[in-house]
Amino acid sequence: MTKLEKQVVVPEKPAFYKRYVDDVIRRRKKSQPDELLSKLMSFHPKIRFTVEVNPEKFLDTKLILNDDGECETRVYRKPNKVPLHWFSKTPVRYKRNAIIGDLTRAKRISSCFQDEVDTIRHKFVTAGFPRKFVDSVIRNFQNPQQGKDDDLPLIPSYFFEKPPPFILIELPYCPQNERLSKYFIRKIKLFLDEECTVVIKWITRKIRTLFSLKSRNPHPACKIYQGVCNDCSQSYIGETKRNVEVRWEEHEDPKGKSEPAKHLQQNPSHSFSWSVIMTASQNTRVRKNLEASIVAYCKPKLNNQLESKKLALFRHGVT
């Protein structure tokens, strides 16, 4: 993309052109033909652009075109996306930072920040946040406490003095520990009997630590497998780079073209039992050679040799 922009976009000198990774926004007059698009499409056969005329959003930015031709920006929010709920078992600091993150994004993107503030306030109050807490975070964000420049020395005092010790304590998070944290920090400072900076790092647990969100596949890919007919005991050995269960379902499809599928076409009442013989290499050639060796040793009846290839053992053509 960088090479494309240097060779195509820069010589064209578009009125407005911005790109983030593979998302591009560009401005042009409706009366002008889109010559830049045709040049971008012809730059490389594997590069293709899809065009959205008059887009309503670009990344996290919602674009609103007024009647007078001016463009306003708002924060684009996905529908039905709810924020962190107030009663979730997470530290209050995380909940405060969620509001600050929304406010920071709105201040950088939106052309009408006050409207976004009202939207953010309603969003978090609906999620169970106390209104006083939300208003306090918004007020501190809009009016940060800044020290007076006249009171600051020209050279910081810590340049001459030894900085106080920094103590980081890791504690498992729970609401009771969070309520007692201030008392705990005060007791530590009294015990040390010196000025120090104590910070508590809360250790939270994720849902995936309690149970698995996704069931693990007991039969992953790159396997050599065997299928045995439950009625006539005829066997079949195969290999696959994909999930073996998907391949087994294809074998059991009577409309398939594999040997087990043909066997089921001739004997509709039969069924197969499948099992994994061993894990094979991800290299297709190595895996197929290993499968051929197992087939030659076990000699399953359903494996028919359809084609043969010479196996090159030496570099100079000796086979």
C-alpha cells in the first residue's frame, strides 16, 4: 500500500486522501470522473477496492453532511453494544477508565463534544452507574486540576532528593478488598514509618479461567485415520490436512466420490467406525508418503490404487 501511494496517489494530488491500514477515505467533486480509482485497480492484479459513495461512517467516526456543504463528525457506536455494567465484579478504577476512554475518543473525534457528553452520560447511567459518579468523572475530565506555574520551582526537588520508595502490592480483587484498600495502605505507611508510594495492583479473574468458552476439538487437523465397516469389516485408511471429523462426514455422504462413500452407496445399511491412527506432518507430500507406507503395510480392502508416481529418492534422478 505504501508503494501504491507513492507511485499512484502522490502524483495525482487528490484534494483529500487519508488511509488507515486498508481503509481509505477520499474527497472529490461529483462532476469529475474517478480516474484515481481506475489507476489504483490496475496497479496490481491482487489489489481490489470496493467503493462506498457518500459513506455514513469511517472507522469510529460518523460523518454527517449538512445542507450548506459542511461535514460534521460524531462518534460512531455499534448498535446494541452495552458498556461494562456497574455491578460487575471489577475494580472501580476500571469503570472510571471506561468513562474516561469514551470521553477521550469523543473529544478527539466529535465536532460537537457537548452532545457526545450527554450521550455518554445516558449510556453509563443506563448501565447502572450512579449518576453522581458519572457526573464527577465528566467534571474532572472537562476541568482537570492543574497546578499554578508560579508555585512550581525551576528545578524539581526530586532532582536533589532521593525519591520515596515505590511499593507495588498484588492482591486478588473482590469488593471487600477494594473497600478495605485505603485502610490497608494507611496501615502500611504507618508500619514503614517513612514516606512511600504504595500502589495496589488488582488481580482479576476472567471467565475463561473458570471454564472453557469453546469446546476443544479432540480430533484436530493433519491426521492419518482409519475407517472400519461395522457390518463387513472392510477398512479404509486416509489422510487429511483439515479437521478429520469434517472428512469423516464427507466419507459417510452417499453422494460422495470417495471409496467409503461408494461402499455406502452399494450397501445403504452399512456404517463406519472412525479412529485416528497417528498425527502426521503439515507438509502434504510427507503426509501422503507416510499414508502410502501405512496402506502398503495394512492393505485395507477399500483403498484402490488409482494413480502412481515415481518417488524421487536422489537429487540426480535415480529412482
